[in-house]
Amino acid sequence: MLSNLLALNEAQWVVYWIGMITCLVLIFIAALVAIFLVLFQKSNSDGIQGITASSETFFGKNRGRSIESKLKKWSWIVLAVIGVLSIAAYVIQIATL
């Protein structure tokens, strides 16, 4: 594999490194976004809050659900982007060999 990389001409070498670095940087940024999206989501378990009786209005419940659903949707989108970029990095690596 290393011998195949060393046998690349200069144009192929530049395309390989630009493609790999671009994919890795985008994966890194998407991973950071995914971490923040997951951290902002509300936990499914009530924990100690289940003991206390809290009265929420209907608007408050629906508002929380819509924000939570958007966070979940964007989490899945970002994770799909990470998967696609990982496959693209692999294809770039295989294509240059």
C-alpha cells in the first residue's frame, strides 16, 4: 500500500492529500457539532425530577418537544454526514491505489 502511494505522480498525490485532508477536517467539524447536539438534548429519564410534581403548560410541553425533535433530527443528519464522509475518504484512498 505504501509503495502504491509512493508511485503516484505529483497531480495524483495533490488530489489525494487535498481530498483526505478535506474529508478529515469535515469529519472533525461534524463530530464536534454532533457532540454539542447530543449534549443539548434532554435526557429520556426524569431522574430526581420525577419525584417533584411540576406543572407545565401545554405550550411549554409542545415547545420542548419541538426543540427536542429538531435536535434529534439534526443529530441524525450530522451523523449521516459523518458516515458519508468516512465512506468518501475510504473511496479516495482506494481510488488512488
